[in-house]
Amino acid sequence: MPAFLNWLLRLVLTNPICMRLVQGGSRRRRHLLIRSSYLAVMIVILLFAMLGNLQGAPSVRELAVGAAKTFTLISYLQIGLICLLTPIFMAGAIAQEANPRTWDILLTTPLNNLQIVLGNLFGRLFFILALLFSTLPLFAVTQYFGGVPGESIFASYAIAGSSSLLVAAIAITLCVNRTAGRRAVFWFYVAVVMYLFVTYAADLQMRQPVGPGAQVNHTTLITPLNPFLALEVLLRSNTYQPLDPQEVTGIATLWIMRMALTRPIATFCWVCLGISGVLIGYSTIRARAIGAKAGAAGWHRRMLGLGAPGAVERPARTVSLNPIAWRESVARGRTLTAILARWGFVALGIAVGIALVGLYHTGTWTGPELQLAAVTVIAAEIVVIALVALNMSASAVSREREDGTLDLILSTPIQPGPYLAGKLRGLIQFLLPLMLVPVATMLILAVYVMADGFGRSGGVRLKDVPLAGTVDRIDLLPVILPEGAIALPLVLIPFTAFCVMIGLHWSIKTKGTIGSVVAAVLVAGGVTGVLGLCGLASGSKIPIVGAMINTLNPLNLLWAIVYPAKAILTSSKPDDIMAARISMVVGALFAAGGYATLVYLMLTTMRRSFMMTVRRLAGAA
């Protein structure tokens, strides 16, 4: 075989790292269950969606319309699952390759830098692409009924594949540049979720109708930067269209801007490929420069009580009565990057909350614009907190099992009860500053509304607000219900504790970190999804009780606080606003009590079965 061809094949196809990851993962039962569960969920949703859209004896046209709606639902679901599962699979590249110093061993092999980087990238990306293309027959079923062009199917796959490649390239870059990579997994999730929320909200603010009074909007420069926006251009072209090339001539002068406005889907794919190529090149250059360098601690590390990176000794620390709680709440985040990221998130979130009020107070934003911005920002913060809680708790025990720390802890006098209670308390203490961000934002908005805008011109009440699903209208409705400052923390804190308990449950029962994180995210997502659908269905139809049901999900509660006319005010009593507001606070109290009870029951059950489960998985790393 020619030397050049052999070198080319060893980059991906015959790359030993890629073959090791693919062969090893393909033989694991956990990977088989993940792939089977993913495909089963897609099949079930496709079946129910088709049955819901095709009732009775539909005509050919109705078959095509139903298939198109089903294809839209499945495409959005697939993009969401890919964005959710790609960081989970790539977390192994950040954590497993960096923590055991596997890179140091790889650098002693005959493999060059590019082979090491591409082997880790495509070896883990293979499982994502396998999940993606396993649903191709399902999309072919929708095309059988008509209404779904073949190019739309392949375009949706191109968007999903480009997104997964970009996320994988970012994960490999973090793996190459950070020796303490396990700590980067959580913030990797945070960055992905925040990016999707922020870009989507920015695009909503920048959209312009194609003409006066038209219901169709033009795409923006943000559209090619978000996979959901690119998919919206593909699937909802009747309401979201790119600009005509002749219209762009006088707007954009650079070719990349013209391409972004006229061909957003192609631009998204090319941007993902280009950024991925740059990150791969950078990682290839930096592959030989990784490793901790011991030395003197800088002034910024000394000010935060941190020692030098890689130092043998570190400053003494005071441990609380429960060492497990102290370890989770303090020792977990005692790195410079973790401290800056954690408190930077808090400072940025509070600054954004103040900016929202400032823009509305000066008249830059109208009431509906403030509502949209508040929902987007606070919802993104809540989702980030839930994902961080699930990731940290799901790896709290399985991580110790993998590195052997759990065997050492179990040899001490500490019992399962204090151990699990310490895990719960320590994680909640660590997450409290993060939970402060949406609570503080809502408090700022509530104080501003209760103070009647501090003399703002026009006040802080919306006039002639339409009631959802009816022709009735409500006059003088507050732009945001001030009761949200009480209801949101009542629900958010116990809900976060519930997410922590779900993560701890799967962390104890699962051998590895990746499996526990996947299981915890899927279970928590399923529970909150069901509660959210129940709240949406009953909030505006059932008086009093509907408002209380909405409090079971923090996102539904946020929606009710900002948009009460759409969420909790019923058509039978459109003027009974005070009853709905009181029932929302009472429902928050019941929801907090319910979550607290669930947390206590789960903690009791886990304490009883802890030793049996740990012994069953003893020695499994």
C-alpha cells in the first residue's frame, strides 16, 4: 500500500484510537441500551404523531399535511436530542482522557498529533452519527405519505450532523487544553444551553416582517448560528423566510453576510465545518503542550486561597462537621476557572436582570419585549441550573467509584445516611449562588413593578391584553406578576434538590459517569416534561386548580408569572385576577412541600439500599 494512502487511512478509518473507542463502546451493554432507547422513543413519538394527525379516513391532501407535521415534530425532537446527547458522549473525551493522564501515554506512541486528535474526535462522534442515521427509515415513512420532500430530510440531517461535529470539536479542544477536564464538563453543558437560548432570543428580537402587517418574517444574521433557527427556515418557510438576493444587495456588503441572509441553512453547515476545522487544527498544534506545570502560585490564585497548579502542597482548609458536604460544596469548586465561572455566572445574571429593567424604564423596550426577554433569560438560567445539578449529582458517586475514592470513603466510620445527606447538602450549597441568579432577577422585576416603575412614563401595566383562546380582553394587567418573587424560589430550590436526588440515585446504581448522567437527564426530562404538559393543558381551562398545577414545573411557573393571560386566567373568570395570583402562590407552597417530601422519601430509600448496591458494583470502574 502506498505510504500516503496508509497515512490517510490511519487518520480516521484505521486509526487505532478510533478503532479502540468504536470497538470497545460497541461491545458495551450500556451503549446498546442507549441506542435502542433512542430509536424506541423516536418510533413511539412518530407513531403517536401520525395517529394524531391522521384520524378517520383522510384524503391524499390530509395525508400529506399530516406527514409534514409529523416530520416537523420529529426533526425538532432529533435536533434537541442530538444537542443533549452529544455533550454527554463527548464528556468522556473531556473527563476520561484527561483525568487518568491518558494523553501522556498517547504522546509516547508513534501516533502524530493529528492522528491523536482525529482518533478521539471521530471515535466518540461515531456513536452520535450512528444514533442520527438510525432514524433515517422513520423519516422515509413520512415521505411515503407525501408532503415531505427528500431534500428536506437530508437537509435536516445535515443540520444535525454539523451541530454534533461542532460540539465534538469543542469538547476535544477542551480535552487538549485542560488537564483537570472533569470540572470542565459542567460548564461545557452550561455554555451549550446558554448559547442556544441567547441566540434564539436575539433572533426573535431582530426579526422584521416582509411587509407592513405581514405574518411572515425575514431571517437575520443570527439565523445561521443556531441549529433550531436553521431548522425553522427549512420546516416553517411559510412564516420564516430568507431574503431575496436582490434585496440583500443594498443591505450587506460582505459576501458572508449576503450568504447568511439568503442561504442560512448552507451557511450554518459551512460555519460549523469551518469552526470545527479551526479547532481541530488548533488542538493538533497544542497536543504536545498539555500537562500541568508546577510552579509558584500567582497573586490571583493566592487571593482566592489556591495553591500553584500541580503543587505538592496546598493551603490548609477548615472542614465542616460533615466532611462529605464540605467536599461537595467547597473542595469541588476550588480551582481558579471554577471560581471565576461560578461567580461570573452570578454577576452576569444579576447585571442582565438590572439591564432588563433599565431598558424598559428608559422606553427602549415595550412591555411585550420586556416579557419576552425576561422569559428567555430566566428560563435559560433555570435550565442551566437543572443541567448542572443533574451532571454534578449523577457523577458524585460514580466518579468516586471510577477513581477508587469510594472504597477509601467506605473504609471510614461514616455511614450511608450521613454520606448521602452530605452529598445532598453539599451540592445544594454549591448550587445556591447559581439559584440566586433567577431569583434575584425576578426580585428586581417584582420590586420595580410594585414601585409602579419609579415614575416611569406610561406605568408598568399592559392595557387591553387578549385572553388566550377567547375574544375577551383584560385591562391593566401588570407586565410581570410581583408574586413571582415569592413563588419562584419556593419551587426552584426544592425542584433543584429533586434533580440532585435523581442524579444521586442513578450515580449509585450505574457503574460509569456517562451512563449515570444519561439516565438522570432522561428521567428528569421525562418527569418535568409530563408536568409541563399537564400545566399547559389545565392552566387556562381549570380555574384555581390550573394555576396550582402550573407551579409543579418551574418553567410553567415562570410562564404564568410573565404571561398570566395565556397561562392561568380562565375564560370563565377573565377578571378574577387576584384569585389566580393567590392560587399560584398557594400552589408554589404545595409544590415545594411535594418536592421536599419526594426528596426525603428518595433519601430514605437510597440509604436503606446503599450498601447492597455498592457491594454489588464493588470494583467496577
